[in-house]
Amino acid sequence: MGVVSNLIMDMTLKGAPIEDIVKATKHSMVIIDATKHDLNWKQSEKDNDISELKLKYQGKRQGGASTLITKAKKEYDVPERKQFYKSYIDKETGEIDWSHKNKNGEYDRLTNRKKKIKDPVTGEYRMTDKPAMQKSTYMAEAKDAMELSSGLTMENIYAEYANSLKQMARDARKKAVHLENMKYNKEAAKAYAPEVASILNKLNDALKNKPLEQKAHVLANYKLRMWKKDNPNAEFEDIKKHSGNFLKEARQRMGSVKHRIKLTPKEWEAIQAGAITQNRFLQILNNTDLDLIKEYATPRNYVSKLSKAEISYAKSLLDGGRYTQAEIAELLGVSVSTLNRAIE
């Protein structure tokens, strides 16, 4: 399905006549229902001249993404990298530098971990001389999105937009490099003692859930591996959907609840004053509602998106205890953080 979807997208961008798009669309309908209704998709490929369309619009009979739109999410393997650290950022440009070598001539921005494979005879795992790899996309790796464009006007519009976002990320990284760690203030900790105690209690509740969450992820990943083994030709969207479902089931089985710390304005004020340490603050950021943090960090005159009647209705549903905040927010068409802010 991904192959024919890319073909239709490339044909559309290149101004294919309607009769050609009809052929590709008919074939895509066969692909969608091939498994369910036992349709012969290979015969459909011949009947709708798909190999000729691929040659005409993608340059090869076997096809392949040929425009920026279809290349952007195309995956390929790159050497496995370490987690993101400030020292990997070029302070002048904001680019992430993976090419730095240490005194031993090794790329210390990479893991340098060897690839582990399973021996088909003994069933044992052994290390190879090949480096471990990880997945990335053409858009993520391209410094300039124009590199992926074939020159079409619409492609260039997307490329300019993508480049503006890449530049925004560079600017953010340049600022991040020069940011100093939060300084702990003992006087502030005393002044905001009730708020600090409340924050630490909320953090403790969130951290208690972490082992259960890890077990849920292990179980979900195992189920996903088994499912992928039974469905080797599964599309990315199907894998993503099943991954989410398996994780939801595993959380229910393990009793894991996705706990998010909800900071009050007074608690955020305490954090800003330095009443907690940098390490605690990072733990809070990893376990809180970031939308709410963004609102606190970028203050402006707040105007509720909900009317007084909607707020009263939301409160009555919450008081009843039959609905979660997420369900009420979805019912009213707003985010959970917007709902919380309006109720407060």
C-alpha cells in the first residue's frame, strides 16, 4: 500500500492526466482489500499498467519515491548514536555534529556498539564486525530539504517550509547550548516549603509508576515482535496502530497508570525561584504535562476557550466521577490542559 500511495502522490505532483491517476487509484483499492477478499493484486498490477506508470513518473519500473513529499519519511539505516548531549552541538551554527573523533580515532558521538546477530545453527547470539545501526529518515538527515526536491514548484514550497523549521531547531539548539543549569536557592526552598513538599509528593507518585511502566513496555514490545513475525509485510501505519494497542493492553495488565504531574501556578513560581534542584526539575519535566509548562513559561493574558456553561458542565461531569478529564476534554473539543486551566 505504501508503494502505490507514493506512486499516486508523485503522479499528482507531476501533473499526471486523470486516466493515469484512475489506474493507480483502482490498483490501490485492490491492494486495500486484497487480504480481506483474496484479490489478485499482481494481476491488478498488470491490468492497470503499474510498472509503466512507475517508469513514467518515478524513473524505474520497480518504482521508488521520486519527490520530496514521498522521500521525506523514507527510512534508511545510520550508525547508532548516543543520546543527545549539548557537547554535540556546534555553538556557532546549532547543527548537531556526529563526525567528531576522539584520540583513539573513534567517533565518540556514536555508540561504536557492534551488531549482534543470531546464529542460524546454534541459535546463540554473537557479535559481528558491523556497527549497530538505527533507523532515520531522509528528511531528518538532510541539512537542506531542497536536496530531496526534483524541482517541482509544490516540492519547493514544502522544502522552504521544512528548511524554516530546521533553522528554528538550529536557533533553539544554539540557545540551549548557552543555557545555564538551574541554581538551587536554600532561602527560596524555605520560603516555598509547602509548595516544595507538594511537588516532591507528586513526583514520588509519578516515579512509583515507573517500574510498572517499564514492565508494560517490555510486554508490549514482546507482543509486537511476535505480531511482526506473523505479519512480515505489515505497513508502517499497521505496526504503529498495533504498537499502541499492545501498550494499552500491557498497561492494563501491569496496573500501570500514565501519571502526569499537575503543577499549580504557585508551585511553578517556587520552581522559578530555585526552590528545587536541577535534577528534580528534569525529573518533573519528564513526568508532567508539557502544554501546561509552556503556558506557565510563556505567560499572557488568559482567555478561556470554554464558556461558563461549558465549565459548569465539565465540573458536574468531574464531580460525578464517571468520566476522566481526557474524556471530558474530548467531549468539549479542547486539550486536557485547557480544560484544567478553565476549571481553575
